[in-house]
Amino acid sequence: MNTFSLKALQTLSCGDVVFIGRAGEENSLAASIDTELPPAYFPVGTHFTSVDNKNAPLFQVVQNGYTPSRCGKHSIEGMWVELLCDVEKDTTYSVHPVKKELSLAWVTLSDKGARKQRVDGSGPLIEQLVRDAYTLSYSRGFIIPDEELQLRQLLSDLALLQKFDLILTTGGTGVAPRDVTPEATLKVIDRRLRGIEQAMMAASLQKTPHAVVSRAVAGTLGGSLIINMPGSTKAVAENLEAVLPALGHTIAKLQGDPADCGN
């Protein structure tokens, strides 16, 4: 079991978000790392539990990346974590990482929504429907304009650096001039999952002939499953209903689950 020794340099409260860098760097928590993996490689939603306190949750990873250094010339690599309990100053903790449940990122593509001219209903609905079907360790939403490059950059970050298990987009799957979600997705995924696309199309065609216009794409990037959803709340519900039962199994196999598929 990989363990870390962490010493709090200040008193922190449950819900605080602090940055943890490599051992010896400036941090809100000073980390003495007893594993070969640097902090930035832990997927979002990973919980760190206290070895000394019956594996009680101490904090969870909410973001991986870099923060500016106050002393040196180089940025510090590490992770932002959310405290799940109060932490006392000068207390040392022995912790280990645990990742059991799924993490979800949802991305709403909307020019008007990004300008605060439209309330986003589809993104929060995605979170609600997935949470009703699965236990989530962490979820996070984004809203961006219909810009292909911006979406490509965000999908790559969410999958390869943050390591979300499931990434669902909503909007931009039709044939309007600004609909670029499928193009952006196709340029970043490793493997396309046409079965998921076909299941959503079949479900939508039972409701409306306009479903033939959808160009929604599904595929994998690293250990993440990425699926495009239409923009309306009604279509999101219809599409998710068709594929939700298969998503947990798909992610498990994608991430190396050795169990036989027939069991």
C-alpha cells in the first residue's frame, strides 16, 4: 500500500481547498512522499484516508496541475485537494490513496451560456442522471463557447491530466455553423465507440425524426470515456437513458478490469 506522510503547517477547516506539491516545495501541507508516483498523477476524486485513524477520509483530489512559486523560478507541480475534515497545525498524518467510485466531468457547449445570456439546464441534468445511476466520488461542470480548439484543449486536460472517468458534453452536435463538438472530439479520442452512438441514435429516432441530424461521437481518451450529448434537456435524458446501464462496465474494462465480461 502506497503511503504518504503529511504535516499540516497551519490549521485548516473541512471544505478548505489547498495545494500540495512535491516533497520539499512550498505548500499548505508539506508532503513527505513514500511512493514513486508524484502527487499530480492521482485522478480527481481520489480520497486520501488516514492510516492512523481507521482509514477515515482526510481529503480528496479536485485538480491536478501547477501553481506559481513564491521563491523559485519554476512553477510547482502538484494537486489541489479539498479537506474532508478539520486539520490541526503541526499534526502529522500517514495517509494512503483510495479510488473506488466514478468521477464525472460535464461540459456544456453554448455561446449564449458562456456569455451568461442563457441558463444551462442540460449540464446539471447530466450530473443528476448520472448520480442517480452511479455513486460519484467527484463531479465538476464546465460551460464554454462553441469553439473547437477550446473544447479539444479542455477534453485533453480532463482526460489525461485530471483523469476523469466519465466526460459528457452537451450541445454542438447538429449541423449549425457553430456546431463543432463532434469535430473536436474526433481529433482527441483514441478509439471510437460506435455502439454507444448507435444506441443513442436508435433511442432518439423513437422520439423524433429530427434525430437523424445528430452527429454525436463517443470514444475513449486514456482511461476516460467521452460521450457527446445533444443540447436540449429532453434529448439529454433520452440519450443518457439508452446508454447509462453500460457506462460503468465500459469504464471498468477501459481501465483494466480483469473480470470476464460474461460474469
